[in-house]
Amino acid sequence: MSVLKGWLGEKLVQFGMWMNIDSQAYQRLHNVVIPSSNGPTQIDHILVSIYGVFVIETKNMTGWIFGEEKSSSWMQTIHGKKYPFQNPLHQNNRQTQCLAGFLQLDSTVFHSVVFFIGDAVFKSPMPDNVRSGGLSKYIKSFTAPLLTPDEVTKILGRLASTKSDPSLTKRKHLHSLKARFSSTTVCPKCSGTLVERSAKTGKNAGNKFLGCSHYPSCKFTRAVG
């Protein structure tokens, strides 16, 4: 059921884009897998226009959503039960950086957007690029040209080649994710080095764990053993 729900949510976003955004001004690509130094990564939706490249991460969620822009995880609350999940802004920022590197473009031409589908209600103040409605209106609010028509054509050609590359598939992306999150040397969130540390306070004081070398900007940890 969750797979079907996710699929329907993705299709709703795609349909909304087709209905509300000029297909000539904004060229759309969906479920794009691109290579990166940390393994292939999948991007839900990419819009390419002279106004920049929009990288859109979708979340099909219900309940109350709590989160802060710089925190490593957010919280979903449904009927009093709490479910933490990865900060989607951090997730999409990494995907945007991977895409910028792949296309060899400056980060200033990219717009990172997180869009919640379903009945999610934000219970924390959210930045303008985290939305549960008004996606097309937000995209069309960017009116300053950042790319030339020739640059747009080149970007689309590069992405089309990537879409048709048989070595870049969703299965390989999922395999890469599994490998990243089982690594004991590389942080799966930011590609930093995992180093052994000891808890200094609390009931776990003295216990060993693996922590990201980019702490405190990245707070990923993993138990040793």
C-alpha cells in the first residue's frame, strides 16, 4: 500500500506540473538517476528553464510535521506517535550539489524545493522552499534569467543521455544507498569520514560509536559493531 501511495503521489505532482506550468518554458524530467562520487543518486523531479534548474524532492506524508532548517532529522506525528525522518532539505541539497557537479554548473543557477504531498500540516515555521501547496506559483516566482536558451538545450541533452544510460537505474541507486548506509568508513549523509568516538555523558558514557568528521554540521552516528 505504501508503494502504491508513493507512486500515486509522484503522479499527482507530475500531473500538477503539466497542468500549471508552461511546458515550453519549463522542461520536465522525472526520476533521474545521476552518477556521483558517493554512488548514483535519484532525483524525483527536475525542471530546466532560463530561470534556473529546479530540483524538487517530494514527500508523501500525513500528520503533523516538525522540523528546523539546520537540524539533521525532522519529526512526523500521527495520533500521538512520533516518527523521525531525515531532514529533506539536507537530502535535496546534497542531490542538488551532485547535479551541479555532474552538469558542471555554478550552484547559483539551482533552486532546491521540497514539496509535501498529502495531508501533512507544518507545525514548525518552514522556509519558503518547503511547501505543501502552491508549487507552481513558487516556481514561477523566479523571473530573473540565469541561463541562456543554448545552456538550457545543453543541460537537457546531458540529462536525456543520463536517462537513457542503462548503467544508471533505480535498482543501482538503491543498491548504492544500502552500501552507503552500511559503510563504517564513509558518512552516508555528507560523505565525510566516520571516526570512532566515546560518549562523554549520560547513561551511555564511555560507549564507543562512529561519528561524522564534519560534526557539528553533520550529526550522523552509528553504533560500533
